[in-house]
Amino acid sequence: MPFDNATEAHMGYADLIRTLQALPQDKQAEVFDFVDFLAARARREGRVDATTSADVQPITAFFQRPFRVESFQPLSRDEANAR
């Protein structure tokens, strides 16, 4: 998928999660496996942020313990568009 400029090439976490949730579970598993592969390769090549634990991949840790806001109420599409 081509991008018009560099800012469009960066997907935000919310966009990534929304896209992943739309995939069937077997495809989600493929994405997680691929991300783990990329993280392992980056560690082998020494391209990992020193603050990141080598034992837990960030994407895996996020989905194992997602950030939750107790009072969060998602908006419907109509509610969000009305804002």
C-alpha cells in the first residue's frame, strides 16, 4: 500500500488495534507471530531499545495486559462524528 507522505506511513496504536480486531483469529495469530519474529531479529541485530525487556516483546505484553480505563464508554460512530 503506497503512502503519500511519511506521516501516513505511521499507524497509531488505536488504528493498529482496530485493524487487528477486524481480522479473524488465525490472521491475528499470524500478525503476532510476525511481530515476535521481527522483535527477535531486532534483538539479534542489536537494534532493540535498551529500556525494552528482552524477555517480553512489547506487542505481546500489551495484548496480555491491555491498558484499561474503568470509566471508559466507547462512542458509537454517530456520537463520534457528532463531536
